[in-house]
Amino acid sequence: MNGWMKNKLKIVLDTNVLLVSISDRSEYHWIFQKIINGDFILCVTNEILTEYAEVISRKMDSYTAKETITSLLLLENVLETTIYFKWNLISADEDDNKFVDCAVASNADYILTHDKYFNILKQVEFPKINLLTIPDFQRLIQN
């Protein structure tokens, strides 16, 4: 990791947060712009990137999915993470565990989500995983 990135926030984005931030017509487009601008480190895994691509293809189109994933992979502030241990902390929607595992493996500061299934993490003492909603994240980075 480059020296200029050491003090930047490390964030894992739930798929729905990325999805609503892609379009420049979205009120949340500022999130995607901050990724592009290198304002924080986006932590991903192959499994997360695959889900991003599938959901973007389904909700938008395959061209947008391909361009989004390609753009992310070219950025220096996107940290590709390898998972060596699966924590299985979310049982209500086990598919969400990929974001938890990425957050732990990359030592991310936050998972940015609006998904209610992540709320179980507030009761987990170890590993400690911090959650933010979009408004919370916006307040955090404005201070």
C-alpha cells in the first residue's frame, strides 16, 4: 500500500450502497466520486466484485457492470483482499458474510450498509466490526 493511503479510512461497501452511488443522477453519487478521487480505501474480494458485477448487470446493464468493475480494479485505493477465514457472523442472510470477512481480513474501519441483517454485528465483541449508514458516513467524512 502506498504511503499516501496509510491514514485513509478503509471501507467495505455493501452492494446496495455501491449500486445507488454509481449513477451521476443519484443523490449518493458522491460516494462513487470519493472512491474515484481516492478519498478512502475501498476493500474488496473476488467474491464481492463478482456480486457487484451480477447486481449491477441485473439492475442496470452488463456494460455498466463491466465498466464499473474495470474502473475499480484500476484504482490504487481499491484494496483487493484475500479471505483466509470465514467468520459466519450473520446467519439471517449468510451471503452478507463475504462483507464481514473482507472487513476483518482487510482491517477495515467500517462496513457501509443499510442492510438490517448487519445489525447483529453490533452485539459481536470479537472481531469488532463497525457499521455506518450513508448519512453516518457523510457526517464522518465532513468532520
